Amino acid sequence: MSGKIPGVDITTLSALSESNRMNIVELLRQGPLTVGEIADQLGLRQPQTSKHLKVLSDNAIVEVQAEANRRIYKLRPEPFQALDSWIQSFQCVMEERFENLDAYLKVLQKKEEL
């Protein structure tokens, strides 16, 4: 296995695997926030929050906009759209397998009735 996921940058998954970063992403789902707002809501220190936001930014998960002396962070949709497409590919495979299982169980059921 090559470690490649079609359409998904593996570093995106790595960046999201840390619980504080995942909590930041969950907060940002509600809308853009400043570093201070994120830190306050998660009970983190601002330098720690900034470190996590840098990882998310470096992996193109969030984008930052400077507004006066504040930095406002918001989610970028592209990495999540790529993850959704990848997950959907598994859903199609699993639905097909369940349909095959259902058909097989119906065949077995008919054999029992005979």
C-alpha cells in the first residue's frame, strides 16, 4: 500500500489526528474566529492555539485573514470535500456488498422453504 489516498493529501489526515486541532476544526465549523476566541472557548493558552492553527494553515485546512491587529481563521472547504469524496467511495463499495449479501440470504431463505 502506497499511503496515497486519491484526492486526499495524507498530511490532512495527520493534521486532523490531533485532538486539539480537531476541536479547533469543530469550532470553526460554526464560523470564523480569532486566535483568542478559539483559545478561550477551548481553554488553551494562546501560544498553544497559535501552534495548532499554524499546522492547520500549513496543511491548507484553514485560511487566515489579517484584520487590523487580529488574525481571523476560517475553514477551507476543499480538504473536507476531498475527504467526503474518499469516504463516499467506501459507501458505494459497502452498499454493493450489502446488496450482494441480501441477495445471497434471499437465495438461502428460498432453499430452506423448499
